[in-house]
Amino acid sequence: MNIHQKLDSLYQLLIDDFDTLKTEILELIPQPEQIKDTRKFSILLSDLKNDIFFMPLQEKLILSNKGDSWLLDYLYAATNLLSETSKEFSLLDGLTDKLEDWVLNGSDELAFYATGLLQYLETKQAEQIQLKKLEHRNVFFLIHVNCLLGLLQYDKEKHIHLLNDIVQDETRNKDLKEFCQKYLDQNK
């Protein structure tokens, strides 16, 4: 297939038939076991940047189990969709509770992806989860970074002191302290 054929195909999918494509994607999201490569699918969802896909992702995340093979990919897609939207979105009951379990009871890749999504929720419950996770010490530092970014997005004035506290705390991870110092320096 040459470039002109590729462009024609893209135009047909993304312009002429986008409503059909969108409908098919919306029907596929609840069935991740039917997707050959959920990593590629999640990247595609992210690149389409259409927040209509967030609701079915939420629904599937709420029903998911910790060991589901597609879980990290769906968290990735949901996080990217929220990070790109400026619209208000509806948060389904149960999503924050599910994220809370993964964040507070883990220090692995799942906790990292869950804190990535949690930082965009901007709710009192998300704030409390992030504050609790910051108390945990033996955690991959990027989990703490996600928590801090979420807290700063939720209420920067209220939580900026946490970065100063971390910088001064000799028991904190060196990389986390460097992140906090760099953030403070850039936001003087």
C-alpha cells in the first residue's frame, strides 16, 4: 500500500466513516478479551482524543480484577483521555474506590497507573487517597509524583507545602526530593 492509498484509507476511516468507527470502538471497549493487542488499542484510544471513550473505560475498570491482562492498558487510555480533555466528565460510582484499593494496597505498576488516573479526578476522596499514599515510604517514587501532581492540581495553595516538607525530609527518596525541588524552583 503506497502513501496515497494510506491517506485515502485514513480519510475514509477518520472523516467519512468516523461515526461508524466510533460506534464499533464503543462496542469493543467492554470486551477487551476480544482485542488482539490491548496495548495498541489503548494507544489508539489515546491518540483519537475523544472523551466519549472515557465512560465505557470507566465502566470496564470498575468491573475489572487486579490480574486482568488488559487492566494497565485501559488505565493508560483512561488517564490519557482525561489529561487531554478540558470538559467536565461524569465519574461513575465505584471507580475511585477501585483506584483506592490499587493505590493504597500496592507499590507496583498497577499502583503507578492507578495514581496516574487518580490525579485527574479532583475529588475530596482522591485527595485523601493521595495524602495517605504519600505516607508510604517504600514506594516507586513516580507513584508519589503522581500523587503530588494530583494534589497540586486539586488545590495548589493547600498542598504546595508538601513539596517543601519532602525536600527537607532526609528519609525520602532522592529522586522524589529532586522532583519536588525542581517543581518548586520552576514555580517560584
